[in-house]
Amino acid sequence: MGSEITDLEVKQAQIPHNLFITGLFMFDLLMTPAVIVLKLGMAGILIPLFCSLTLIAYIYLRSKKVSSPFIDAHWQLTFKHARWLMIGYTVSASLIFIAWLISLNIQNVHTGNIMWTALTRIALLPTLIIVMVTAVMEASAISSASKREASKN
């Protein structure tokens, strides 16, 4: 893709990566712990999840729009990274469901609450790990855009 890529195209190619990283930090690293600290319950966890999935939906829709091949490649790369995040959400949701089933089967209510709290905190770890991994991948993608490189997906 070489020298025909303008500085404006480089800035436009960085937009999806910056948008995704901003969403990671706002929704996954700031809003989710805030929901936990404010004790809004598991229903409260749906707020940052909904915000993040809305952002991913926007990235998906924008990745289907045709502009320059260089810019399109970076939107598609960002959506590829967003799919990793959705896998993390799915794993965490599955673990939360298992934690719910386990806590339901415990006879002592207090022990059930303790198990629920502990297991749900553990269940959020896959998403946290994926958030960190995708943040690093997106930072690398920003660097690639600056160097006027695009993936060959």
C-alpha cells in the first residue's frame, strides 16, 4: 500500500482503533468495576456490556462501508479484535451461569451468597484478560496505521 496513502487516510485508519480502545477503557475497565463497587448487581453488569456491544455493532456496520482499501482494512481489523472481546464476554457469561447454578444448589443462604460473589468475580477474569490482550493488539494496529501498513485479511 506504500506511498499513495495520505496523512488524512492514516488519521482516518487510526479512528477505529482509538474508538475501540476508548470503549475498552470506558466500558470494561472503568464502568464494570464501578457497577460492582456500587453494588448494582448482575443486572448492572448489563449496562457496560450493552454499551460495549453497541460500540462493536457500530464498528461492524462501519467495517462493511466501502471507502479506501487502507481505511477499510483497519475497520475490519478492529472488528476482528472486537470478536475476541465478544468471545471473552461469552466465556464470562457462561461462567456466571455456572456460578448461579452452583449458588442455587447450596443449602445455606449465606454460603450461597459468598459462593455467588466469589465465583462471579472469577467469571469476569476471562473478559478482563481479553480486554488487556485486545488493547495491546489495537495499540499495535495504531502503530501499523501510522506506518501505512494494513493487514491482508
